[in-house]
Amino acid sequence: MTTATTIHPPALVRRGSWIYCPLLGAAAGFLLRVVAAWVAGLPWAPFQGVFALAASGADPWGMLVAIALGALIGLGFAGLLAQERLTVTVGPEQVVLATGRNAHEIPAGEVDAVFTERGHLVLLDGSGAELARRKSGLDRLALRDAFREHGYAWRESDPYAGRYELWTEETPKLSLRANTLMAERDRALRRRDHKEAALLRTQLAELGIVLRDGHKKQHWRKVD
């Protein structure tokens, strides 16, 4: 039986964030402490209460506390980054996309094409619908070799690239519902609300619409 292949984020990324995030947090705490007393004395400055609190306490303990708190906040950010990193396990029977404690299992028989696009790993089924689109950060060649080794159809680019059309308001080829969702998503992209944009992408996928984004513009195609 063929052993599954797992592609992890680079070790430098996995381990480095636990170092540079606390260091950056500690540096931010130091700088905040340095400028806090000055900003708190400016009558027009916003958030004076925050700066007054940061400036409270005599040095050196006040400075040490500020640095320690900054480092702890940095550790928190490192934890959040760790939860968002993608790990891919490719086997002869299924593909597992894992982020943090969540794992999405996709049976091998459903996967018709695999490729990377603008830093995302994309899996399509036989109709051209997206089974998954995940922000990757993984080595593209390692992904390619793993999928090919286990018999998946790896593509160098989107096999449906020529079918996308630029979305404009009230596109007659789309239903009223689809156009409404596209308009909402257009506003989300302009606000850089990536969570809302992802949710709307999922709702459009349920209508058989696949999207490609570029320069805050949406391109679409219908599933076969």
C-alpha cells in the first residue's frame, strides 16, 4: 500500500513565527513605553487613557512589564498564525487539507484537477466546480510531486482559465440572486473584508458560480 505524503509549511516559517512575533511584540512594548509619557501629555492626542496606563509605573519595572506584555501579545499572534497554516496530506484514497485542528477530507475519486493559483491550492471536480481553494504558502514543486506520485491530475494552470468573464453590475448572464451576491462581494473586496468575501464565494459556489479575483475585480464562470 502506497504511503501518503504530507507537505508541511517550511520549518523556518513554522518555527520562526514563535521567535520573531514575540520579538516584534517586545519591541513594540518598548517603543510604546518610550513614547507613552509624551503622548499622554498632549491634550489633543486620542486614547490618552491607554498611553497614560502604558506610562505608569517607575522604571526599570515599568519598562520590563511593557516589554513582557508585548512579547506575550506576540506569542498570541504566533498562535493565531499557526492555526491558519495549511498542511496537505496526499494519499491514494483521499486528500486531507488541515489547518489548526480542522481537517477537510476529499475522496480521491472526486478530484479531477489540481493546481496552484496566486498562492492558493485549488482542487476541482469533474464538472469544474471547486472542491477546495486554500491559501497555501507550501512549496509548489513539493505539492506537484506529491499529487503526481499518487495519480492525481496536476495542472500547471487553471484548465478553465479561458472561460472566465469579467463581472459587471447586473450581468444578464447571471440570475438576480447571483448578481446580488456578486455585488455584495464586490463591496466586501473593496473593504478588504476577506472573511465576508470568502463566505459569499461559498454561497455563489452553491449556485454553480466559480470565481477568480484580480485587482479587486471579480471574474466568473459557470460550472458545466
